[in-house]
Amino acid sequence: MNITRKKIFYLLFVVLLLLCVPGTVWTEESIVPAAEQTLKRAVMCESIQKLLPANDSVVFSLELGRVYCFTEFDPVPVQSIIHHKWYRRGSLVTVKPLTLNPPRWSSFSTIQLRELDKGPWQVEIIGDDDKVLRTLRFSITD
């Protein structure tokens, strides 16, 4: 065999070997698709203290001045973006995009309360696939 035939034979051997081996290289991030991030906890609360929700409830006084929506995800396989969609009396008020980072992540959004904000509210927690993961309902009172 001359050198050219040896190179061709070697090249064919490598190609056949690669055809027999699965083409995907599995990494930790590729084992679990982003769509399988898990919402572990979601609460409405009066404040965030030391990165945790404080005084979670479903009824909040206008005097607080702010209300927080806290979400905790575990696991977070890959970096992704979720959204908190805030609704007052069924009308969309604001959408807050939040970035999640592996391997787990907590995040929150907040709104400042005004006199006209009394009444029923809800926050939809939307995953990176635009699916509603959870809806939190609460009320603002005097």
C-alpha cells in the first residue's frame, strides 16, 4: 500500500467509527432541556430580606407601598428568561423579565402601590416556553 492509500484507508476507518458513535456530546446542561426547569416556590410577600420572601400573604395593605412576587427555581438546567406578568382587575399592568442562571435561582419583581391599585390582582409566572407555570392571586386593601 502506498501512502495515499493508507491515508484513504485511515480516513474511511475514522468516518465509519464516527458513524457508529452517537453524534451528540452530552454535557450536564444538555441532559435536561430548558423547558424542564422546575418552579419550586412562588409567593407574594411584603418584602425581600436576605434574598428570601418576608411575610407572604394574599392580602396586602396599600400602606406597604410595595408588593413583591418571589420565585425560586430548582433545577435551572441552562440560563433562561422567565416573565412575571402583573394584572390588576384582569388587565395587564406590567411585564417583568427575569433571568435565571444554573444550577438553581431565585428572583423577584415588585410594583409600587398607588391609591387606584386597590382590589384584586394576579401575577402569572411565565416560563421560557411562554407557558404559564403558576398564577398567584392577591388583593390590595386600605
